[in-house]
Amino acid sequence: MPIIFLSGAWTPIYAMPPALQLLSLISPLRYYIEGTESIFFRGSKFIDLLSYFGGVLILGLFLYWFGFQKIGKLF
């Protein structure tokens, strides 16, 4: 549930307190919602969406690496 609150779906990220804005950087939903809003409301081009794709990719790679380190210790 906290990931939804930090995503900007209900409260825009710019309206959150600064501490929650920083914490929202670890929410993958943030990048999805911002990218979707950019397409629907601003008509952004693909090149403008690369920062959102990059955010999801970096977060995904980090979480994959972290999970692999944890599971690798079990075997």
C-alpha cells in the first residue's frame, strides 16, 4: 500500500513534502504514472519518455541484483 501513496497516483509528487518526494524515487509506479501522464496530457514523444524507462530499468536491475544476492546465499 505505501508504494501506491508514493507513486503520485492520488497526490501529485510536486505537492508532497520533500522527504516523501525523495522516498518516491524507489517506487516503480511513480515512473509508470509520470510516463502515462506525459503521454496522455502532454503528448510527449518517445525520446522524452526515456528518463522514465531509465528509472524503471535502474530500479529493476538494482532489485534483481539485491534479490539474487539474498537468494544466492541460500544455496
